[in-house]
Amino acid sequence: MSKQQQLIECVPNFSEGRDMRIIDQITAEIKGVEGVRLIDVDPGAATNRTVVTMVGTPEEVCEAAFRAVRKAAELIDMSKHHGAHPRFGATDVCPLVPVANITMEETVELARKLAKRIGEELGISVYCYENAAFTPQRRNLAACRAGEYEALPNRVTTQEWKPDFGPASFNAKSGATAVGARNFLVAYNVNLNTTSTRRANAIAFDIREKGRPKREGNPVTGKKVLDEKGKPVMIPGSLKACKAIGWYIEEFGIAQVSINLTDISITPLHVAFEECVKKADARGVRVTGSELVGVVPLKAMLDAGRYFLAKQERSAGIADEEIIKIAVKSMGLDELYPFDPRKKIIEYILEDEKVGKRLIDKTLEGFIEETASESPAPGGGSISAAMGAMGVALGTMVANLSAHKPGWDDRWKEFADWAEKGKGYQDRLTHLIDEDTNAFNRIMDALGLPKGSDAEKNARHEAIQAATLYAIEVPFSVMKLCHESMVVMRAMAEHGNPNSVTDAGVGALAALAGVKGAFLNVKINAAGLDDKAKVAEFIAQGNEILAKATKLEAEILAIVEGKISK
């Protein structure tokens, strides 16, 4: 993916969750569009609904969505549909979600364009909701879908609920479709040790932003309190940006609190889980686990893992895979079926095409052998980044050991913070191992461009200069990160577990080697850059970084030598 390439996500929900022959035919339409990646298909038998997630370039995603809606209209008969989830169409909802390099305003335009095409070409009544809504009343999906499929015959003919696009008449087979533009939504169900839908609903009302109606006298059976406009007065729930209902899932024999988190920056996944635990406990019910429907951003899982590690007074300066494992186990995400991060976390799914092709995917032995081969890459730049990553990994290890050291329990947070800081440097340097090789390949690609005409020569020269500049910037970033990371090794040499002080020292040695090695690559690539003023700036800053790193390494080694000589 180029830095400027626009990406959107589309999450259509189809009213079929039991017949895989139908589901496969619908998803085949998506797979047939180049530039679109089908990343998740999540059918539910009890809800009789399948949530599909695709990601790609905007026009291609909209084309894939249209084809899928068309196939669903062909194969699904809503007059025969029954399921636990609210619904009013064969394609019930079809939201577009901005992912990269695209604004919400642009996404709204795409959604309305898609809605218009569905309405005109397929003869389906379409309502635009969330950010794509034409009126405030239609922003809320629940308002658009009120009364569900059964209410459509009378509803679509009214002026108030005339569809935004498509016929204002009842389509018995396909029903209606809601097309929207929204922020990333996490569909999340919390499992309860009860079969009572009523109890699950009570917990849902406790947590959801909308809350429950205020009643006179008895909070369950009392008369609803109305405002001056005759509408029910609501008692808000405890969580913002949260929608929830309770239901019973026959295939698992449990009740669940079914949650939509509409903005996980406001209410994160783990906060919703913990609030359900709290409210369930108050009602004599126990949360036994949870499940994710569709996919989730990596950050949501890492934030959850870090939260639960902090509760255990443990460091989060560990591998992302371990943090995710803590999140999965803490929230019981694997209670109903195995949780596979490669299939549930959106960033991992999009990376899967690259996995196995990167240097960092090789074994250590394989990486060394690849370096020793006759191929010019990986070269010194990648090795410098690798040395820096391993150096700060040693500093991070000392921090983690210190955070977990018996008798140092009151200092766990101090060392956990250092471990997370070190892990941040480690991750960025690990990324630069492959990026340095990519930078070299860019130069080789530019050198291979045609040079027959003057225009071709000029284009080739510009491409070479751009690639050369990038080949300087990458090792320069390695230099800076290696130097900055040494602050972790110094802190650990001075304050960390004394039994591991030499590890901090070796980490400093490796970091300085990374600085020196990366600087050599900056210099050799700078020779090919026409902009000599910029070259002089890189060299001057590089010398400054090298001097500071050399001084810092000497200070760290003096601390180490002082401690091991006692």
C-alpha cells in the first residue's frame, strides 16, 4: 500500500447465517473484484445473519458491495426470514468506514453514491444512516429499522419514512437496506452464566448510553415517565458510545449482552467488558467470557492487554503476541471458539500477504544465511537496525526482570514503564530491518527505468534521486533510534536488577554498533544525492548523534564495570 493510497472498509450484514451455499455465493462476488480484500466472514445461526468485512480502494469496495447486495437480493427471501437480530432487508446494513488517507466527507459521498445505485438498479428501498444520513432523524440505524421487516409495507409509503433512494413501495423479497458512513464499530458480545434474556437485557440497559425508561414506582412494571413532548424520560447507562441489547443464543445455550461500540476511543473494549462484569455481579449473574463479531483494530487488543497486565502489576513491555494473549484470556474471547489473532485483527489480516516474505519472518539462522548469500541485500543498513533492535531488547529484558523481581513489588510500575519504552524502540528498529532493504530495492528499481528519450531520462533521474533520499533517511532514522534507545540501557545499568547489569552493557554496545553502522550507510548513499546542502545537513547531524552515542555508551559501560568489580 502506498502512503497516498485511499482505503475504506465495508461491513455489509446479510440476512442469512445458516446456509453456507448462499453465503459463499455472496462472498464470491466480493472476491471477484480486484483491489478488494475479503478479510472476514462471520455467520451466526441463531441470528440468521452473516457479517462480512472487506477492505480496499474506495471505488473497488463500492463495486464489490453492490455486487454482493445484488446477489443477496437474488438468493435471500426476507418473507421467510427469522432470526434473533433486528433486520429489515436481505442486505440489512452496508456501512462504509474510512481506513486510510480518506476523509469522512469523502466516505459519505461514496455511501450516498452506492445507495443511489442500489435503489435505482436493484429496485431496493434504501435509507442512508449515520454520517451519510440526509436528516438528523435518520442518523440512528434503530430509527431507520424501527418495526423491522414486518413494518415496511406501511412504513415505506409514508412521507416521514419514504426511502432516500429506490422505490417508496414494499419489496417483499428483499425488504430495505441501510447504507451508511461511520467510524470503526466493534461488535462485541459478552457471555453470561444465565439463560435469561431478561437478565441480559437488564445488564444491557445498565451499560448502554441510551439507558432505560424512567418509571413511576416499580422500575420494571411502573408507568413510564414522559417529558413535555410526550416522549419517555430515559435514565442513561454507564457507557458512552455504546449500544446494547440482551438475547439468548440457542447454539451455545447462554444469554449474551450484545454490544456495539461505536467509538472505541471513548469506550474501549476492555472497559465495556469490565462494566458488564460489574453490572452482572450486582444482579447475581457472572460473566463467563465474550466474543468478537467480525474484526477489531490491533490497538483495541493491545490496550486491553495492557490494562489487564497493569491490574496484575505486570510489565506490558513484552511482545504484542503476549499482550494479545493476556487480552484474550482476560476477556474469555476464546470461550465459545478459538480466537485466532491472524483472522480477527485487521492489521494482521492485511499483513498476511507479506508474512513469510520479510526478513523479520525468517529464523535467526535463515536471516544470517540470507545476509551471507551473494544477494546484495540485506546489507549493512538492515544489520545495523537488527543490532539496534537486539541491543534495546536486552535493555527491555532487564526492565522486565526488574519489574518482576521478588521484593521489588513497589517498583513494578517504574520498571514496567521502562520496558514499554524499550519495546517501542525495539518495534521501530525491527520495522527498519526490512525498510532498509526496501530502500535499496527502490534504488535498483529506479536504475532499471527506461532512458531512451530525454523525458524518460529526466523521469529516471528524479526517481533515482527520490530513492536515494529515502535510502539516506532510513539509516538516519536507525541512527537516531539506536542512540535514543540507550537511555533505557543506562537506566537499567544504574537502577535495574543487578544480576542483569551486564545485559544492559551488552545492549549499549549493540546500540552504538547500530549507530556507527547506520552512519556508514548514510554516508555512502549521500554521495549519490544532488542536493549537497541536504547532504551536509545529514552528515552534520549524524556526527552529532555519533558523538552523543559514543559518550553515552562509555558512561553505561563505566556503570557496568563499577558494579561487576564490587
